[in-house]
Amino acid sequence: MIFMTYLRALFAFGILATLAVGFKPLAIGLLRAALLVLKPRESEEQRTSRNNLRGVLMLNSMATELETTQPNLAAELRLLACRA
């Protein structure tokens, strides 16, 4: 009797594993759709502006670090940051 119980459990686990492998693409698609509902993707314009801001902040940070040792280079970096 105990052997039959283990055999049934093993059989059920095998069926469950087969279904999981078979429906994996569907499950991944559903998870991605749910993620897009919860956190929509930014538009191209938003991503571009965020990257530009990150670049400007990086240039200003570099200019601040170089202000005492190389003031001309710091001024050039600030000029580049203003144009970005």
C-alpha cells in the first residue's frame, strides 16, 4: 500500500513537471504581461532624456573632481555638459 502511494505521488509529480515544461513559454509571457501592467516601459524620449541627464551629471562630477588640479579641463567639461 505504501508503495502505491509513493508511486501515485511520483506519477503526479511527473505529470506536473511535464505540464510545467510544456506551458513554460505561456507562463513566461503571462509574467511579462503582468510586469508591463505593473511597471510600464518608459518611452524612447524618456529613456533618452534620462541618459542625457546621467551624462551631464557625470561630466559635472568629473569637472568638480578636476577643479583644483586642472581648472581648464574642468571648464571644458562644464562646457560640454551645458551643450548636452
